[in-house]
Amino acid sequence: MMTVTKADIRRYSFILLLVFFFLVYSFGQSSGLSCAQPISTGHSTTGNDSLASGLGPPPFGDVKNSTLGFERVFVINLPERYDKLDAFTLASSLTGFSNEVIEGVKGATIVNKTLPSLEYLHTPEKTRNNVVGCWRAHLNFAQKIVREHIQTAIVFEDDADWDVSFKDQLAEFAMGSRCISDTMTSPRSPYGDDWDLLWLGHCATQQHAQDGRRLVIENDDTVPPMAHRVNLHKVPNLNELGYDNSTRIVFRAQVSACTYSYALSYRGAQKVLRWQNRVQKFEPIDLGIGYQCRDDPDFKCISVLPQLVNSHKLAGRADQDSDIDSYDPAQIRKKGYTHNIVHSTRLNIDNLMQGRPIEDQWDDLPRLTMPRRMGFD
């Protein structure tokens, strides 16, 4: 009969403990995504979160919750533009997320001595006030994160629009951001834990010169064809990168523009406050943050092209649009639109409310026959 000593018990216990930790680690790996693994997937165009629901245990599945996988969701809104807040609240409710308001700022209330620099500050008073008010409102978003110790938060401008399958798109984006931030295994956030800014809604973006990694999403039926894409400058042609133009990519970014929607981590908000309060030349907030993505090696920005969020232009009087830009009040728009968004939530509000089929924004969309695939390049 074999005798088991205390030393044997300790040795066997140690081996079992090693096996346990190996299994836990393996489960963590298998519940995530390998950075070299292609994946077939699909989108829901009903406003539901089909892909997000199938991502497995939290935190990856948290992209389907009422805060889109972030701790808080905010919208910037001037108090007198209750019309914009009404529309934003309705659109977000129909696609399954909540929001809290950050009050917009009138630039006329911001005195010059509180600005970090007067160099490059716009001189026409109206232009100056519009740019400075927007700059301060976005810094108030960063300040709120830091003051309230919010770990992650996303902000939208109040005219923002997104695809009805936004949560599915965010689930895919999260796969890319987790890989690029090197937190594939057991992150606290579904987007990974080593990022400062996630730029989801922009009008221009570039991949960072020092990081060539990309999540590549092929045969994406929520990617608009080239004829319907609009960018601040030249519309990027993904054929030049070796991809079909039905492809969306996620990557580390630099020099992005427009702040239709982005997310900050707690540390990212700290860095934005520090950077923006010591700049030598005053820049509009989107360019200032974009230059920080490029010039601050410790500021990690992750973006997506084509963008997931853009600004909506209402049918009717054009002067209902942006409170920064000027429009001719005599200009009447017969139909509303949103650049770069195929299944616009704003244009499908009645369909979502009445359970009707979702409509594409354009009639000439190509019908993709190849299965949707994702992988890391």
C-alpha cells in the first residue's frame, strides 16, 4: 500500500494549482480573439445587437448594454437647442443606449485670459466665440471624467447619427481596439485597458506612422461605396492599401478632425486637460486633440475608417444645423441626410418605431455576395 506523505500532498497541490491557473488563462484566451485570427460574422439591421450578444462573457458582451460598454454616455447640447436634444434622445433610445447632458458653452462667456494661447485665435468675434465655446465644452467633458473618477466615457455632439447596427459595429471595433491596445486577455473594458481616446466619429483621420497594425473587416455592408463618402479632404481609397472598398479598418490614429463622437479613458482625460492647457498656439478642439494623438507618444488614440458616427443634416431650413457654422436661412433642404452612414438611425426613426424594414440611405448600393470576414493585418 502506497503511503502519501505531507510533502507529496504539497507537491500534488502545487501541480493542481498550476493546472488551474493554466485553464483559467486558456479560457481567457479562448473567450477573446487572437490578433491573427480571421472571423466570419454579420450585422443586424433591425436595431438589435445580434453580434454583440454572441461575443461571450463580459466584459466583451458589455458593448450591448445601455452605456455601449463604457461607464457613462454623454451628449453635448446647448440649453436653447432642445430640438436637437429631443432628436438625439429619441435616436439613442431606439438603438438601445442612454445619455447624460453636458451643457454646451457660449464662447462669449469665455474671457481671453483663461485661454492657453491667443496665437492663431480667430479674430472675427462670432467665429472666435463659436470655436472657443466648442473647445471649452469638450474640455468640460474631460474635466467631468477626472472630477468624478469615471474610468471610461463616450461623448456625442447632439446632431450625431449612426447606423442602426451601431452596437454590432462597436463589437467589431472593440476587437480591434483590444488587439491594438495589447489587452486581449481579461480586460476590464470591452475595448481594452491601454488606450486614451477612441475616435469613432470624425471627418478625417490618418493611421499613426509608428504603428501599422489594423483590424480589417471585409465585405461590410455598412460601409458606404466611394460615390457616397465625404471627407474633410480627399476621401481615402482603401484600394491603395490593398483592400476592397467594402472594407472597414481599425487602427492607431493621428491627426484626426471633427468630434462627432469619441471616448476617453480616465487617464486620457487627464492628458487632454494637461495638453490643452499648455499649448503654444490655440487650435479648435478637434485639431488640438488630433495633434496630440500625433505628437504625444504617450497618448494612444484608436480610430476607424470609414467612421461609425457622423453629423445629421435635417430636412427643412439649413440654419437648423450646426451652431458653429453659418447657413443661409433661405436655403431649404428637401431631404435629410448623413454622410457615410448606410442605415441612418435618424432617417429610420419611423421604421424603428413601427417595426418596419430598415431602409438604406442610397438606392445604388452594391449587393455583397462574399461572407463578412475579420482579421488582423
